[in-house]
Amino acid sequence: MAPARLRGGSPTLTIEAAPAYEFVVAIASIFEERDTMEVGPDWFAEIEARAGTDLLGRLTALSQGESDPWFHLISLVYASPAPRDIASFLAHLRKTDADEVTLTLLGYYERGYRRAAEPEVMRRAIAGDRDAQRELHRTYYPEWGEWHGFLRSVFERDPAATKAELIDLLEAWEASVWRTEEPKLMPILERDAEAKRVLAAELPLERFTEVATNGVEYLPRPGVREVVLTPTFVNRPWVSTTEYRDVDILTYPVADESVTAETDAPPLRLVRLSKALGDERRLRILRILGSGDKTLMELAELFEVPKTTMHHHMIALRSAGLVTLTSGTKRYRLRRDALPDVGELLRLYLGAEGPLATPAPTSRSTRRKGPRA
């Protein structure tokens, strides 16, 4: 799919549902907070049964149980040639320099990570320079213990060994898990990508990305040439941002109507709204946001709850399209323009016959130690 040039001198926008993106996101999801993931525990149980304990153990050992290295692979998916299926992605990976692969896993191309660690120090560290390795441990998110476990595991092997193990694991994942999942997931992803292309023709970039991600503001960083949006089903409701040179890649959750287009189940938007609004505290949060934007910490202090508890409430509200996470300041804002008529959604569902198309997509969420919130 050729990129579209947006008006006003904005970067080009590409919306692409390529198998290799979801292929690596599915691995990353294993190491995420599963109680927040919409695929549910049954999906994880089935995936783990198919993968087997040996493969799961090796995947865990490579990333030390962290999801970020797998998300970083999205940039190498982008760098691979079309159609970015598993074969073309793995072929590209085999041709890629081992240092490049290892640096990508470390977050070398991620803006936030490069602010935390000097790129040249990263290069010297993977080459075996002990002083550079100690420097990374000192400066590279020093409070993040799990990440430093991953750093130690990378430093214990040379880049060629890391690359070989990664390719072997991806081949095993494709054979045991992805061959079964791809036929089920790709129609959903392709359906959503096509709907987003239609929507992109009607809206400026900033407004389009907020609608497509269901409530996450995105402002292109200076010098960005292209913005790529690729849908995910497995990682709903989260949004991830990956960077590769002068390209930003947003992995966004597919809209509810893309999932339910071929069923007569209750619209997922109605289900999501019912869950979000069926909690008294969440209703009070919305009322407070009606008087002004708030950070996660401000909300947690107002309700006298831990940040993790408030974070889960905000996941539900963002997934329902009721709040926006603002860019830069990371403040939550009530989405007045997207407040739904729950009664009308219920009336339409109860009175509908056959498959029901839900309203146009609104918004969802982001998270991650790196470019996730």
C-alpha cells in the first residue's frame, strides 16, 4: 500500500496490515500484563499449549521476560521488504548485520532509550567493552531491574549468537503458533486497515491518529518522514509506538466493528462501555475530568489509591473511548466529542436482526516502559 501524502506538509501516512507485525506483537504479548489484555486467558492458554514449555522458556530467556525487546523488532519488520510476511521478514533478518539486530533489541532506534543511553556506548557494550557495559548499567534505566537482567543476558553472548538464537526462536514460533493464528487474525487486521484508509482521507493526521488509536494523541516528532499505522488484535487495547530512523510506527488496536463484523454478538463497544460505566469510581473519575485534565498521579492522590489501581481504571475508560491521553504532558482528558449514547447503542442491538455494525471507531490506549503509556 503506497503512502498517502497528508495536507499541510505533514509526514506521509501508511496504513498496513502485514503479517510480520502481528507475528512479533503476539510474542511480546506473552510478557505483558495479561489481566489488561482483551484476548483473554483462554487465548494465552491455547498459545502456550501450542508453543510448548521449551520454546516458551527460550523466549523468556532471550528477553528475560521483558516485552520491550520484542516490540523493538517492529522496526526490523518495517525495514523488511513487502509484503512483510513471515518469509520476507525472516529472510531480511538473516541478511541483517548481527550488531544491528542486537542494537535493535536494546532499543537503539528508540528516542526515549537513546536519551537514556549514549548510542556509541551501546555499540561498544555489545562489542564486549566492559566499561561501556558498566556505563549502561549505571545510566540505562537504572531503576528497572528486569531490563538490566536483559542487558546482562545480551552481554553474555556475542551478537552473532544472539541473532542466531532469535532467528531460531522466530522460526519455531512460526511453525508451532503463527501458522494456526494467521488465518484467523489477518482478515480482522485487513478489514480494519481498509476502514482506516477510508477514514484517513477525511481527517488531518493528528485527528485521525486520535480516532484510530481510540484516544491517544500523537504529534510527529521533528524530522519524521513517514507515519505507519499497523493494526493489532492480540495486543488490544494497547497502542505501541516504535521508531526506526525517520519513521514512527504506531501499532494500534483494531476497532470493535472490525472484530464483530461477521457475528451477531453484542457490539464490543457496548460491552466495553457497560464495563467502564458500571463502576462508581470510574463515573466519579469522568466527572472530575469534566472540570479539567489530570495526570495519573493526580487522580490516584484524589482517590487515595495506588497508581497501579488508578492505571487499571484508566485502561477501562480509554478502551471505551471516554478519555484521551494527551501527547507530551501525559494528562487525561474527557472526550466530550465522543461521549456515546449508551441507550441508543443498546436499543440498536436489541432491535437489530443479523450482524450488527457498531459505530465508527473512537479511541483506545498506550503503555510500555519505552514508547507506550
